[in-house]
Amino acid sequence: MIKLVATDIDGTLLIPEGQFTEGVKKCVQKLCQKGIKVVLVTGRMNAAASLIAEDLGLDTPVVSYQGGLIKQNGKTLYERCLTPEQTEKIIDWAASENIHLNLYNDDVLYSEQKCYEIERYCGNLHTEYRIKRFCDIKKDRVNKLLAIDYDNPAKIDRLERELPEIFPELYIVKSTPYFLEFSNKEASKYCAVKFLQNYWGIKEEETLSGASRGSAYHKFLELLDFAKEYEADDLEAEVERLAEDGRLSREMAECIETEDMMRFLRTKSGVRMLQAARNRKLYKEQPFVISVNASEIYQGDLSGEKILVQGIIDVYFEEEDGLVVLDYKTDQVKSRKELVEKYHAQLEYYAHALSQLTGKTVKEKIIYSFTLKEEIIV
């Protein structure tokens, strides 16, 4: 029997435009009525995540900062911060790389100056921030630092590869194509869920946590070289190599079932992706921003206003007669219909965005469900 549901927020509870549907709210309420503990697990600040928990009617602890902070009703249950020395080292590194930094100290967001990066970041998340020189901040409870480069995701990719050697003592994750997050080694969603299991005396098999599994699967598939062919032993070795290099956290590595990955790579989509990768026509983690009519999101809205929708496409590839967009899902569902109903709008946004970005036709939209172990044409 499931006693704990730990769920991410962005891309899980929230649809791409940053709202949760009434269906999501009703589902959460039903779980709570059955006595199941529902916990939000996110990379967001506690202050921002707590507002979402409140809107959903949750009074359980909120896990924020990728697992670095757990609070309930203002009381801190678990906290893993960066030391002042680690923080100063990251600040010096960012200056040498000429990259913007957000600093989160005691759940307050700081930027050294008002600039494009901080304005765009806070505008997207409706978050407040303070302007203050980092040298004037008492860095005694630094939750995390976030490096941002909206204009050069290739630079973020390069830094992600280099940073484990520079900061082997830190947990570093590329949370979007533009963001690199620096936090304590024990600040992971996996560790946070483990803490709550022990806190409540709940067993692993009594926990449903898409946060850890979903994050791990997406990260591994982002890092995997699809131009190669693999056997099960090869995949296990690849998981271990990525963990040793620091590109995949040890907790994430433990979540990955190589049998799941082998099954996916042997599907028709997996074979097509292999060919596309060898033709250099496979593209991962594609960010997008599109404008849609408010009426497409809010039924009955006649204002004619436009709403910006942003997101990240897991993967797409190009074949001779058009583009194919594919989305990985680890949701615990019982039928194809559930996934199609939940995500068809998201895939439509992806297709629309790709057509705008590339000027090419999207001929197929596919969901691969690791739970159902099958491809679903949307």
C-alpha cells in the first residue's frame, strides 16, 4: 500500500504555462483524503514552493533546493547548506567565467545587479529578489548558487563536463539547458525522500516517487550517446562511468534500471534515434518559448490576450520527410489513454514550437512510457 507520494512541480504538477489544472488539484485532494502523504519535491525556493503547496491544500513538509531544505509550517526538518568557503570559491569561479550567479541565502534570492538574467529568471517564476553585493552578505546559510547563461547553452554543456573536477565536493546539476545548480553533496531529491521515509517510518515499497526516478531517467538519456549500440553490460558500465565522472549523481545512478533502457533502445523509436544520431540529426533538451491565445489555456477567456508558454523538449530528430518529437514519461499509469489525455496538449505545444524554430513540419509526436514499456503515438 502506498503511504507517501513525492512529486516534482515543474513539468509534473504544472503544465508548461506554469499552472496546475483542476484535475491535478482533485487528484492531490483524493490522495490526502485516503491518508496518503503528498510531498512536493522541487529545485525551487521554499518560499515559492510553499505557495504552490498552499494552493493545493497541502500541509505536509515541502522539499526545496533539489533536496537541500525540508520545511513544514516554518520549521526546518532537514537542511544541507554550502559552507562560506565553498560559496566564495564558486563566486570566484563565476567571475572568471563571466557568468551570472543567483545566490540563495536563508531562502532569500540575491543578485549583485539588476540585469537581463535575473529579470528573466524572476519574471518566469514570479519570484522576488534583492540586489546586494555578495561580499556584503553573511554566507552562513547558503542553500544553493545558480549559474545562468540564457544566450549560450553550449557553454553550460562545457561547464557541466568540467566542473566535477573543479568542485568534486559539491553536487552540481544542469537543471535546464541554461542553468547549473551548485549545492551540498547531500542536497539531492533522493536523500530528501529517504529522510522523509525514515522520519515517518515509511518503507521504500510504500513510496511513489517520480521525482527521483524521473529525474534520473531524463538525465541519463540526456547524457547517453545515441550514436552507439549497447548491450546491457555496456549500459551498466556507462551508468557507472557517468557517476564516477560526477555527471550523474550516485543517487540517480542507483535509480536507473538498465533493463528499462535496453527495452527503450530496442523500440522502433530507439532504432530511429540511433540512425538520426549517426546522421547528426538528433537534438536533445531543446528549450522554447511560444505565444498562445489565453483562450487555449483558460476556457471561456475572451480577452484576446497572449500568454507566453515555455518548456524544454526532451528530444527530437529529423528524418527525410519531417521532424519527430519524443517525450519520455515515468508516470505511474495503467493505460495509454491516461498519458494521452494528460500530455497531448504539451506535445502540441512542442510541435508548434519546433515548427516555429526550424520552419519544418513535425510529422509525428511520440510518448515513450517507461511504466507501460511502450511507444504511444499522440
